[in-house]
Amino acid sequence: MKQSNGKQLAKKMLIALVCGLIAGFGCIIFREHLNSSGQGELWKTINNILFQDITAEGATSAIGIFYIIGQLFVNALQLIIVPMVFVSITLAICTITDTKKLGRISSKTILTFFTTTVCALIFAGVVSTVVYHLGLFNAVDAGKITVQQGTAGSNPLNIIVSIIPNNFISAFTTNGNVLAIVFLAVVTGLSMNALEEQTKTLKKVFEEVSKIISLFLTFVINKFAPFAIFCLLTRTFAIYGIDSLKPALAYVTVIIALFVYLFVAYPIYLMTMARVNPKPFMKKAAKVALFGFSTSSSAASLPLNRKTTVEELGVHDQIASFVLPLGMTVNMDGTAIMQVIAAMFVAVSSGYKVTFMSMAIIAILALIASIGTPAAPGAGAIILFTILTGMGYTNDAALLAYSLILAINRPIEMLVTSLNVTGDAATSVIVAKKENMLDEEIYHS
């Protein structure tokens, strides 16, 4: 029954994706037609009714139907992130009575995350080098780029300090610091594990809360996901003009690299690390990747990712409850690839000399920064500024090239998120297989 429901949902989401892309590009063409024929005001009216961000400055009279529908759906998913992460990890840890087993799961999870991210960085470095020597990055005329407002970067090591919050309550008031929630959940789970029978009432409460969360997520995802995906995709592409998308051709290397990594690297990881056929995984995880593409948020994709990983890929709930929330912040293969290629793109197009050593430093900074990247739309481009600052790529041309990345960031971030969430699901399968906690009958069904 769960398999059938999963397939039906995947079909609905695929249809929504295709329809959203068609409608979005149709809106781009219609927009350009109106603007070129002197009817720009008509497009502004349509934009205000359908697509306008009603929270933006000066949008007090806008309706923004598609924006409202998309935000309501994403907010409904983000609403449950903190309680779901805290409850699921706490339960996963407190039910593992064997501390050695817990240590094995933790070490295998972190090792897999590290391995895939390093491979992603090496892959991005190779792609960047090839493109650099082909001279394609030099094709960008940064002088014609309109400057957009960026966000100042910060030291990526700050993520270490933020892991342990200084206030228990404040840690639960934001979705921005998931690692703090993970830390509190691990501490709570270990304490409940040690106290055993003395915390059985609290454990029962957590189990009941987990059931409520699961029911809520099932309802929201099954009933509203296809409609929300259509609205999110249509709006995303409708708000772009042709002039905004043309510069993306110079940055298309990232898109190609992300696609190659998604369809080649993860099947290889599953075949070599888990020794399973990757076809069932790619088929079942497709809707998670599509969902990540539509929402551009690993956090918003977490509920569906967990549901799919447990119910359709056969991963034990203990594994999924630990790996997925942690991977949502720590495991960022797509983000790492984007940051390395983007940093090289900025450096070359703004006149900086790129050496093997500078590429290695970029990769190290990208590794640290990707771990600390918030699981929210647009976060990757903000973290990129940290790398550029750390490398000293701060002249006017570099800032203009960075502005170009900001201008076309949304479509790139959508694909980046697909990689990130797929990587989390793949790691769950790998760890579950190594711990004999993978139901292969469900996985291959």
C-alpha cells in the first residue's frame, strides 16, 4: 500500500514539475512579448496578481496568489522541522541500547558524509580546471553586470561555536541552526538511554508526538505537494526575464556538473559502499530530488525524504532518524560543487591568477563552509561570499561577477538542493546496509 501511494505521489509530482516548467517558460515568453510591444504595464499587473512577493518593499497592493500558495506549503513543512529533528533523533538514540552500535552508526555516517563531500570537491576541481583551460570562464564581461546587493560573509568556523547553544529555549525558536537541535537531541537521547526505565513516560510522550508529526506530514505532502510544486516552479521561472537568464549560459558548467554528479556519482556510491543495485534507489528517490528542486530547501524536503527512505527504501527508522536530520546541514555535496566552480568562475572572470594551491584552499574553505550552510533557499550563494572574502577575491570585477551569480542563483540552488537531499538518502541506505538494518525486500520492490 505504501509503495503504491509512493508511486502515485511521484507521478503527481512529476506531472506538477513538467506543467510548472512549461507554464514558467510560457510566462517568460509572454512577459518578453508584452515588454517588447510596449505593454509592460499589463505584465506588471499580472505579476502583482500572481507572482509578486507580497512581503517585498512597495508590494502593499499586490495579491501574489502563487507566492502565497507556495509559501504556505513551505511554511507548513518548516513548521515541523525543529520538533521532528529533535524527537526523531532523541528516539533513535534512546532506543539503541547498545552504545557500541550507536558509535558505529555515528562514525559510519560521518565517514560517508566526509567521503562523498571530498569526492564532490575533487570532481568540482577537475571540472573547474578543464573549463578554466578551455577559456570558457573568460567569456564573461563582468563590466556589463548590474550590481546586486549581496550579504556579507562570516568566518565558516563560527558553525563550531553555534553547535552548543547558550540557551535551551532559544535554540528551538529558529530553523537556522539545526546542528544545535541535533546536539540537544543527542544529549537528551543519551541521557534517556542511561536512565532507562526512569524516562519511560517521556519516551512514550516522544513516540506519540512522533506519530502526530508523521500524520501531519503525510496529510500535507500527499494532499498539497503537487499543487505547491506547480506554483513554486511557475513563479520561479515567471519572475525571470530573458536578459536575466542569458548570463546563465556562461555559468552552465555548474548545471552540467551537478547533473553528472547526480546521475553518476550516487549510483557508484551505492554499488561500491552498500553493494546494492542503484536502480531502485534512483527510481524511488526521484520524487525527493524533484521536491528538493521545487522548494530549493533541504529543510523543507526532510519530511518527504524521511518518509521515502523508511517506507520505500527499507531503511530502518533508527538510521533514517539519525542520518537525515544530520545530513540536512552537514552533508552538502551539491553546495560544495557549486561553491568551488563559482569561486573559480569569479576568480578567473575578474582577473585573478588561479593556481593549484589556490584551488586546494578554495576546496578546503568550501568543505568547511558547506558543512555550515543553512538548509534554506539562497544560503549557498551567501556562504560563497565567505569563500571569496577568504581568498581575497574582492575587487570590483569580482563583486560584479558575484552579482551575476546572485542574479541567476535560484535555478542553480534548485538543482544543488536535489543533490543534497539525494546524498542524504543515499548515505542512509549505505549506513543501513553496513549495519544490517536495510530491508532489501522493500528496497528492491
